[in-house]
Amino acid sequence: MKTYLDCLPCFMNQIVRVGRLLQLSESDCFAMMREFAEQLGAFKLEDPPPKTSIILYDMINRYTGLEDPFKEIKAKSTAKALALYPELKRRVTAAASPLSLAAKFAVAGNVIDFGVASQFDLETEIDRVVESGSFGKWRESDFFKALAAADRLLYLGDNTGETVLDRLFIETIIAETAIPVTYVVREKPIINDAVLTDAVAAGIDGCAQIISSGCRAPGTVLEICSPEFRELFAKAPLIVSKGQGNYETLSAVKAPLFFFLKAKCQVVAEHLEVNLGELVLTD
């Protein structure tokens, strides 16, 4: 998915929103906006937005003086999701279709995204899914058929905290299919995307092998992923892609991909041909 003109003011909004979230001064936020604006001429609209985000969040890290400025926020997101985990596990186990409910919970977890919004209510989002979830394209039957035919699964993670819901989904997949799962995280901290330590904190190491894509973007930009990951990606019989960043970077790639996400911006919603805020499971 390319970068649209609508994405450019969104980048500026991210600087203001994230800068305030991280308690940077107004003068620092303004300086970052000016610095980012000066680089606009070098950006390529053909690139997916997460590739450009590397420049933006490297700048934010520099202004905060921290390699992982979202570290404390990520820990709180994981703790909140882990507090919900026992009840969600009980509900999935008791469901008529555990795999279906676990898939919906996993997509509901995609609400945890500080690159799009700094305010979210995970518990409310999960309850909304169960009671009257707003689903756009929801092709779970196609995914379940592909899952039944696969001998292993490559699972591309997204945000920290959401990782706990991924864990529940992966545990349910393994319980029903017994196939091995490889869970993929970012190479380095960027926004609140999950890196290795975040996935371990969520307990994913107890149900899946965890690896890095080698990519430092908030998505999976194959050209800057590690050779080892690209080989694994090319050979995977089935791939779960979580979140908008992975969708933006992989939507044009020919691979056995299923995208699980909430459409959190108008550009992505229109690209998917769904309404803003709808939950999506599509190939």
C-alpha cells in the first residue's frame, strides 16, 4: 500500500499526539514538526507509510533521549491484557467455536495502537466484539480451511498488549490443529510495537517460537527484513498478519496471507473497502 497525501498530515498529528503523550515540550514538538517537514521532499509516495515512520520515530527517540520511549506504556498495556487473560481464556474454552471467538478477541486487541490513538479501552472493545461486533470483511471460514491444510503457521505480531490476545489465539490454534507456530516481532523498539522482550512478557514463548523480522519499521517491509526472515516468509504455507502496519506493507505482496486488523484510519478503511472502525479478517 502506497503513502497517500492524507498520510502526511497524519504524520504531523502523530508528532503532536505522541510528543504530548511522552511529555515533550511544545517547543520540542514544534521543532520536530519543522524537521519532519523539511524532509518531505525526499519522501516517496510509492513507499508504504510504515517505512516513512522509521524517520519519524527515530526523530522522536532522539528528542526523548530514549531507545524505547514507550517502554513503561507497553508494560502497562501488557499488564492490563494479562489481567483480562484468565476470563478471556475461560470464555474461549466454553465457546461453541473456540477458534472463532479467539480470532475475534485477537482482532479486538488491535485497538492498542499509539501510532493511531493514545486512548483506548481494551475491555470495552472486547465486550463490543462479543455483543455486537462491527465486522467488515470477515472471512474466517476461508482462514480456517487454510489453517486445516497448513503444517505450520507464521504469525506476524503487531502491538504490545495485543500480544496477550495473540497468545490466546495461538494457544487455541495449537489446541485444535497441533501445528507449530512462529511468532514474529520487530527488530528494535518503535512506537508500542512488540519486540522480543514484549512477546516474552505476554507469555508467547510458552506456545510459539519467537523471532525478529529484522525490520525496524512498524510493519513488515520485506526489502529491509533479514535474509533469514525473508526465506521463512517465502516458504510459509500460511501467514497471519496482524495490524494496520503489516497490512500497509504487505497488502500488495503475493503470499498465503490473512490480514487481521481493525480499520483505524480512513485511508486504510477505503483501501480495504470497509467502514472506519470495522474489524477485518481477509486474504
